[in-house]
Amino acid sequence: MTDASERHSQAPAQPPVRDSGPGERARGNREVSPTTEAEAEAVALQTDRDQLFDRLQRLAAEFDNFRKRTAREQATLSERANERLVKELIPVLDDLGRALEAAAEHEEVKLEEGVRLVHRALAELLAKEGLAEIETDGKFDPHVHEALLSQPSDADEGSVIEVVQKGYKLGDKVLRPARVVVASPEE
């Protein structure tokens, strides 16, 4: 009976604890089911993905709203600029109307005077807006001049000898280059 009493006095048998390696997803020295941790990690990744996707959609909507608002503001600004320019051109249109009335009455002196008045008013208005005539005295400058042809001349080679069409700049930007004839050496 010593055998039997020895068996009862021993502690109940526990399953052996096994060391788990890094590839077995263990915590401490207890083994964790790989599917449970993988599922938890997948749920966490899906949550992160959903949050990032939501942020991306909001950002895309904000950008779309910004783009639409900017387009509206530019259209409004353009309308205001055009409105202001047209409003300033109305008196010039009135002067042209008066010049045409004078032409209908065959008053050549009044017609010439009216056309000069309209030309001066329009030139002053455009100068006020920053329009300037391109200088054509001196040497040919390919940045602001367009050479239509070259002619033998007594003038220095490469100098402008005739202006075919005036050129204009708005600020520093060339709107239309001056079309000129350039001097070439005499044969």
C-alpha cells in the first residue's frame, strides 16, 4: 500500500510547459493561438485602413471644394476686370458715335477732329491701364521687334529704318511686337 499512498501524495500531473520560439507567436511561456492574434491584427489593420480611407475621402472632397471655389473666384474677378474696362471704354464709344454723325453731315474738319479726340481718349485710357508703345528708334531688338524685311540703307546696319506696325507692351510683357524694316549694308 505504500505504492498507493505514494501515488495519492504526489501532486496531480500538469501538462509540460513548452518553450516557444519567436515564430510561434508566444507570450511569456504560454503558447497563444496564431489564428487569434492574426485575426486581431487583421481587424486592427482594417480599422486603420478604414480611418485612412475616410481621411482620404474628406481630403479629396475638401480639395474639390477648394478647386470649385477658386474657379468661381477667378471667374468673378475676370468679370469685374472686364466690367471696369468696358465701363471706361463707353465714353470712347460715344466719341466715335459723334465722329460718325459729323461724317454723315460731311463736315470733314469736325470728322478729323472727332477721330483725333477718340484716338487720344483711347490712347490715354490704355496708357492708364499700363499699355506702352514699344520704342523703335535705334537698333533692332528681336525681343520687341519683328523684322519684316531688310533694305539697303545709309543708316547703320541693323538699325530700324521704318515702322510698318506699332508694337505694344503691357508692363514688361510684349503684347504685340513692333513690325519694322531693318537697314542692311549697301551693295
